[in-house]
Amino acid sequence: MQEGEFNRFLLHLRRAEGISRRYFITNGFDGALTMLGLMVGFALSDNVAMSVAIKACFGAAVALCVSGISSAYLSELAERKKELQELEKALIVDLSQSDYGKASRFVPVVVAMVNGLTPLLISLLIVTPVWLAEHGVQFAASPFLTAILVAFLLIFGMGVMLGKLAREFWLWNGLRMLVVAIATVLIIFAVSG
């Protein structure tokens, strides 16, 4: 691919930036809330072995990753194909080998990776205190409570990121996301008795 072609390809690829950001926040939030729910459940349970908790969290994180990659890839691929076909029909030309056509095939891959890897990475960050405790690291609080704190911090951070993207007051957005996390914990407490 020559420099001019590559620059046009990148220009078309930039259209996926907003979609990727939305998927990053949406699925990152899903991963964080899923792990938060698991950690709260483990903290409320008597004598859950850390190895069992780690395996359960890892299984959930992998499932979120695979679900995110496959669902985003298939839906984005269908959308991009539809857009390309509509444009080809309007222009009465085959665009499959154009920069736009190549970007239409590449964008679903990028979006799918963001959609799947984000909840995996966030989940692994939240599980890290439990994994470290399993390997002998001591924490001031229980590893499950430490993981809950990490989840709250990550959720607050995603809210801050949303606030900065929307050019709104970052603290307000961080606190809004945190309220959702706290409400989730309260619901788990209520259901658990």
C-alpha cells in the first residue's frame, strides 16, 4: 500500500474511533460490574477458596471477551457490508478494492478487539488482588474487599473518561458511574439477605 493509499485508508479507519470508544466504555463497564458482583458475592460467602474465586472470575472474564469479540465483529461486519453495498449501488461501481472497501473489512476487526479485550483486561485488573493474595501477598483488608475497591476505582475512572469526552465536569460523571456500582452492590446485599 502506497503512502497516499495508506493515508486514505487511515482516514476511513478513523470513523471507527467513536464506535471503539463507546465499546471501550460499555464493555469495560460490563466487565467491571460483573467482577464487582462476583467479588461482593465471594466477600459475603463463608470461606470461599481464593483459587475457586480466581477460576470463576477468569471464566467470566474469558466469556465476556469471547462474547464481546464475536458479537461486535459480526454486527459491525454486517453494518459495514450494508454501508459499502449502498454506496456501491449509489455510485454504480465496485468499491471492494478501494481504500473505503479495505477499511470496511478492517474496522470490524478493530472494533471487535476493543469490545472483547476491554472487559477481559478490566476484569483481570480487578481480580489481581485475589491472585496476589493467593500467591502470598498480604493486604490491609481482605483480598475480596481490595478487589471491590479496585472495581470502584476503575468504574469511577471510566466515568471521568466519559466526562472528559463529553467536555463535562469529570467529577460528576465519575460519581454517576460510581452510584451505579454502589446500587449494584446494594441490590446484591438485598438479594443475598
